[in-house]
Amino acid sequence: MNENAAQKIRLIMELRRQGINDTDVLSAIERVPREEFIPKTFRDRAYENIALPIANGQTISQPFVVAYMTQMLTPDPRRKVLEVGTGSGYQAAVLSHLCRRVYSLERFRSLQIEAVRLFEKLKIGNITTKLGDGYKGWKEQAPFERIIVTAAAEEIPGTLVDQLNDGGIMILPVGPEPSDQSIVRVMKDDMGNVQEDELMPVRFVPLVQGLAVET
């Protein structure tokens, strides 16, 4: 067994201890090679349960947070999911093993290009990405049964709630400052009524409106 495989087993065991009990989510985490989504400088830490920096001042989330948000999203193979914030592509890759199709928005062109390269390398064929403003969602593909946001909005974006199907679930971090953010679950019932539940404190990079200007 190579070192990555041994570290991955230890990570899966740690996630179980932390309350991740959805076997499909754990299997998806196990199947995605996290080291591929991390800069070479940090690859020896790929299976530590920590967030790590990627390009453009962004991060790849802690595996527990990825697993927790995915578990609370309750994905299944029939669902169409919108991800706001492709980032490294890791969260989308995990979702690709659990959902029918993943639509992923990214405001940094360089991150989007790199994520697409990785999806092709790993032969993941059910992720569609687009350069776009996460606050606006993906109107052409709406509505979505599930929406996951991987950056913190100051408040829940109404446009994304509008693009959530009746009976749908959205999971996102919300809060004005990193010290005051929580994961929130937004549930829309079959009548279109919306319920919000605060789940746990987190620290995420901010969700920024508009496309990024890259030099």
C-alpha cells in the first residue's frame, strides 16, 4: 500500500469519527485523488484534514467540511446540482460520483481552466463548468434540485433561492466575516416555502460578485 492510500484510509476513519456516516459520501471521498487538486508544494499534506491554499488566494476546503456539506446536501444519482465556486474542482469531483450532473460556476478563468483539465485527466464526464458570477447562478440550467456554495455570502443570495427547485436543498456558508460564518441549509418545500437552518460554524473565503480580473 502506498503512502497516499494509507493516509486516505486514516482520513476516512477520522471522518467517520467526526460524524460522516453516509457511506456513499465516504466512498466518493475515497475515490477522488485529492492530491491532484493541490499545488505540488502541499501534496504531502493532501490527506490531512485541513484546508490548503490554491491559486488566486483561494483554498481547497478541509475534507471534513467537504464531506459534511455533501452529506447535508443529500445528493443522489437522479439529482442535478449547481456548485457555486469551482475552485480547485475537488468538491465538484466528489459530487460527480453522487449526482447525475454537476454544473459548476467559477469567477477566476485560470481556476476554471485548471479544473477542466483535471476533470478530463480523471475522466470525469458529468461536470459542466462556466466562467460566471456566482451570485447570478446559472439561469439557463435552472431550476436545480440541489445547490452548494463554496464561498461565504454575507447573506443568502435571493437569485440562488429562486433557482432552487421546489423540494430542493441549498447548502452554503453565510456570514459577513470569517469569524462569524456558519453553514446554512436552505430547504424549499413543494409549495415554494423556504426554511433556513444554521448548522455549524466555519471559515470560508468570501463569495464575491462579478468576474475576477486576473493579471
